[in-house]
Amino acid sequence: MAKQTYENGLFITFEGPEGSGKTTQMQLIADRLREQEYEVVTTREPGGTPLGEAVRHLLLTFRDEDILPEAELLLFSAARVQHVRKVILPVLKRGGIVLCDRFIDSTTAYQGYARGLDLNVIDDMNAFAVCGRFPDLTIVLDLSVEDGIRRLSGRYQGQQVDDRFESAGHTFHSCVREGFLDIARKHPGRVRVVDANRPVELVQADLWWEIYHALN
Ligand code: Z5A
């Protein structure tokens, strides 16, 4: 059977605080869409290209000196341009669906709301990096900082956390969560907030409802 396509593709991003279930939910949505014969590409940020994965490693683990917030912003944005031009736009151009685990709203929430960089500068940088193609739909999976930490603690089983973001403090992660909720208030047409503090199947049902409407 021929793949179902869209004239301009469909670009959906998954955002939210750490441990909110983005990866789990995105994979379930991808399986469901593929069952319906859509062309689906799943990807992530930072990452998605060899350059992006190298920048990801640097951003998550570099400890030789502090990375300044401005340098952090530029590194995320450099990886994004490569990702958008080499991976995302070609799929959308041929009518496919791109599902992306984190994208521009993570930059606004982490480098803007949590690191304190000027939100106008971040908006400009995001607009530059997406090369004119913003997401059609963004799902924010909302979860408290405490619940996110609890979910991820099983992953480390008492070992020291090496990730520069996951090891940041409670205040930092509260600012991130508030940032995502504020972004959703500012962009009600594109961004939907889903309560992630429920069983996987219930969260999935809400997500599917949003995606079904984006498809039709
Ligand atoms: N970052 C940035 O600062 N600026 C940017 O522009 C971008 C990113 C793009 C990348 O981290 C870091 O980069 C990120 C922001 C920053 N840092 N943080 N923190 P990452 O990609 O490695 O980490 P993450 O995006 O936060 O993913 P995660 O920690 O793996 O969480 P997740 O994908 O949201 O959740 P999950 O892996 O699907 O689930 C986590 C656990 O919870 C797992 O054991 C699941 O089985 C469990 N889970 C999932 N759903 C449920 C439900 N409903 N109930 C119970 N348990 C569940």
C-alpha cells in the first residue's frame, strides 16, 4: 500500500521537564502512525545528525570548565540548523511526519527561563535555526520536578549523575517547568499541555486525540 502523505508534511514536537515520558509517548505515537501507513521519522534534540550527536555529548558531559549560557545557546542552535536542514526539512518536503523529542521550546525553557538569557534573543535564534519551518503541533508533557526526579532515579540506581542538566538543582528544574507552561500560554494555537502524571495509556489517549486532530 502507498504511504499516506501530507502536502507540506507534519512536524510534531514533544517537550516537557525531564522524566515526563516524552520518549515513551513519542515511540507509541510513531508505532500507531506507522500502522496506519504514514511515513514517520523519529528524531531528537540535541542530536539527530552525526554533528548533533557530537554536540549532544559535549553539552551533556563537558566538565573541563563552565559553559557560559550564551555559548550553550549557540551550541544547541548550531546542532539544530544541521538537524533541520539535513533531516527534518527533507522528510517534510516529501510529505512525511517528523516526531522530534525536544526542539525550540526546550531552548526557551532551559536557556531562557532557567539560565536567564533574554527571551527575545532566544526567539530570534530559534527563528534563525528552524529555517522558516516551525512545528505544526507541540505537546508539552507536564510533570512536577519531584515526580520527574523519582522516575529517573531508577535509571541511576544510586550512581552519581553525570548529565549537566539532570544534575542541576530543584530551582533550575522548577524554572524549566514554569517556562514550558508559560510558552503554552503564549502559543495556544500550536502548544498543548498534557498531564503526564498518569498511567502511560491515559497520557497516550490524550496525545492521540491531539494528533488525530492535527492529522485531519
Ligand atoms: N536541552 C536544552 O537545554 N536546550 C535545548 O534546546 C534542548 C535540550 C533541545 C537533553 O536531555 C537535555 O538537553 C535536556 C534539556 C537540554 N535535559 N534535561 N534534563 P535528554 O534528551 O537526555 O533528557 P530528557 O529529554 O529529559 O529525557 P529523559 O530524561 O529520558 O525523559 P523523557 O524522555 O521525558 O522520559 P522517558 O525516557 O520516556 O521516561 C523516563 C522514565 O519514566 C522511564 O523509566 C519510563 O519508563 C518512565 N515513565 C514514562 N512514562 C511514565 C508514566 N506515565 N508513569 C510512570 N513512569 C513513566
